[in-house]
Amino acid sequence: MQIGGIQKSSLIDYPGKVSSVIFCSGCNFDCPYCHNPDLVAGPSPCSNILDMNAITGFLDQRRNFLDGVVVSGGEPTLQPGLVDLCRKIKAFGFPVKLDTNGSRPLVLQHLIEANLVDYIAMDLKTDPVLYQSLY
């Protein structure tokens, strides 16, 4: 997993839940309006600090505080370790919300069929020139 950062607590990223947000590095889009442009290029300096052991240790310490965990990005479905990460989050008893651009539907299908996600937020993308035609 290429982890680009972690938000320890959020009241806005998972509707109705106190959550933590795990940000994955790397994206297959290069949107000019991206809200996390530092994560688009790939590995970040945090990748050396935030490995899977650090993430699971962090979640273990927050069992009685959090209501859920958000996996965001960049684009998390590009990560080969996403299924394992979701399994580990679910093993702690947390529901998982996935923020995605939807570009990898087979990954989404697998996560849904394996019951590894509880909520998917898909940010549909288009060229800014086409926005007006989509209203």
C-alpha cells in the first residue's frame, strides 16, 4: 500500500460517523480541480512511516472512539493492497467507506461481493468544458 497520509478524526467524511481517513497515494486521473493534488503522483514521504502495521496499530488504539474508516486518495482502487486493508479494517469492527473515481469497476465489484465496503462515494469526473452540458 502506498499511504499518503491519515486524518485521525473527521466528522464530515463518513456521513453520520466519527471516522478516520486513510489517504492512498497515486491516481489514474489528473483532474485540474483535484482536492488532493499532492497524492496524484504516487508515493509520498508518509509511505515510509505509514505502513500496514502503523495503520493497524492506529486503528486498534481507536476502537472505542471511531464509528468508521474512510479509504480515500488519490485513487484507492489502484492499490494492490486495498482488499487486505479493507479486511483489516473490518476485522476491527469498523464499517468501511470508499471514496473512488469509479474507474476500476471490477475492483469495486470484488469489494462489494466480498462485503468489504459499507459505503461507496463515487466522484464522477468529466472535462470542465462539458460541465454545462451535464446540468
